[in-house]
Amino acid sequence: MAAEKSKKTKTSARQRRVVLAYGVLSAITLVLLAGVLLLPSGDLPPDGVATHEGVPGLERATEPKSEPDELPTPEARPDTIPLPETEIAPRPEVTPVPAAAMLPRETAGQLYFVIDDAGYSLDQLEPFLDFPGALTIAVLPQLAYSTPAALSAIAAGKEVILHQPMEAESGKDPGPGAIYVGDSPEQIREVLAINLATVPGAIGMNNHMGSRATSDRATMEAVLLDAAERNMYFLDSRTAVSTVVAETARSLGLSILERNVFLDNDPDRDSIDAAIREGMAIASRRGHAVMIGHVMVTELAEALHDLYPEMLDEGYELLPLSQLLSNGRDDALPAHAHPRD
């Protein structure tokens, strides 16, 4: 009995030692695990994401999948941990372009404004040179301010043409450098050369007065041929219903331009506004409109400045006259005699 009791006592002591050993090992394990969990984030791998090798159940963070037609944005995924720069090729800087800007824009129509009778005064011209849109300035020749007006207009970014004086049915004096019915082609060529020397930079011409001259085929044939030789365009101001400019140009195989609207036959502001809107309506129907006004009409300058934002808002383009070429007549409104003819 004593021997059996001694054997049980030894077994119990061994079991206590094993339990104690397991307890010590468990404590050590807990201390080590706590150290790992409390390890500072700076001790993580360089990419800021813990690796999962040897740790069951722990997976590396990955980018969330996105729908094919909608790329994720940083705001849509704030919890994503960025990968190191060495693992992602840097993207070039791109300036976003609004979707509307990438689509072809349809215009309401093209507007061509021509301002006649420049050359008498620079003060009259100034508000038109300040106009932010495209204008074509028609300068009378051989006047005190013909050359300064042309140079000032070009410096302001405006297009310049020669406002060529021509004979009127009324017999009124058209001014210096005029062309008359009966002038020979040589006389017409010489007059145009002298006039153009006083209007530097002119790339085209239109008639000042000229209700009689533009109705005479021989006169207009000489004028159009000379303009063509100089690589200049001709705008028929259409001061007479009987104009033969278009049919003469067709017979010569040339292209000309034609006026659609006079803006200041009635120089009051309401009439000018109505005339501009008439031109806008023509441009909407036919694609473009050529409108002629006069530099001495201050109400016209005011109307252009005031209506300019409206023209742009409604989708119209304002262009220099050289961008428009028309074969023959512009099937425009019937011409009306100009009150200054």
C-alpha cells in the first residue's frame, strides 16, 4: 500500500510540472503575439500593406473592381491603400476637356459686317475698332485720314477694303478717285492704282455710291478684271436694282460678294436694331448675311456693341468678309437704292 501511494504522489507531481510548463509557454506565446499586434505601422513593409506569407487568413489588399463603363475615382474609394510608385507607371498630366467642347458645334449662321466711309475722321472710326467681333472696314481713298484709317484698322485686327467711289444716277459727286461710265479700262486701272496706294493693306473693294457705274457692263468688266489681277475680291453694295455686277462676273468666270442688308438707311437705334436682326434671320435661313453700315452713324456702333453678346449666345459667327465667296447673285433680297447714292 505504501509503495502504491508513493507512485501516485510522483505521478501527480509530474502532471503539475507539465501543466506549469504549458502555462509558461502559453504566457510567452501571448507576450510575443501582443508584441506583433502592437508593432508600429512604420515597421510594416515599404508598400504599407502587410504580407500574408505564413499567416493563414490574412490576404494582401487589392484594388476594388469597377464597372467597365465607370472608372473609380479617388472620392469613390477613400479606403484604398495606394501602391508604391515603383509598381505603377506615372500617368501624364491631362487637362480635362468638357464633353461639349469635343463635339462639332453647329452655328446659327455667319454674319459679315462691313463699315463704309472710313477716312474722314479717326474719331468716328474708334468705336468700331474697339468692337470685339470681326468687322470689315471700307476706306474711302485720297482723303486726309484714308491711310491712317486703314493702318489703324489693320492694327486693331480688322479687315480693310477700298471703298471705291463710282458714278451715281443722281449725278452727285462721289468724291476723289471716282470711276465714271465711259472711262477706259486703262483709266480705271490707273485710278484704282492711285486709290489703293492711299489705302494700304486693302484686300478687296466695294462700291461707294455707283448706282450708274454698277449698272454699266463695260465699266464693271474693267473694274472686276483689274480686281482679279490684283487678287482682290469685289463686294457689290447693290445701290441699284439694275446692277449688272453679278452677271458680268459670271460671264468672266469670277466670283463676287453681295450685300444683303443696309443697316442704317434709317439711322435711329430701333431701326438699326431691327436691321441687324433682319440680317441674323437671313443668316439663319441661308447660312450667312452681309450687312453694310456707315462709320459716321454712332447709333450703329452702339447697337453692335450692345447686341454682340446676343449674337454669340444665339450661336452666330462674326467673320471677316474675305472668308465668304459667292458665285453670282446671292439670291438675296431685292436691292434698294441707298439714300446716300
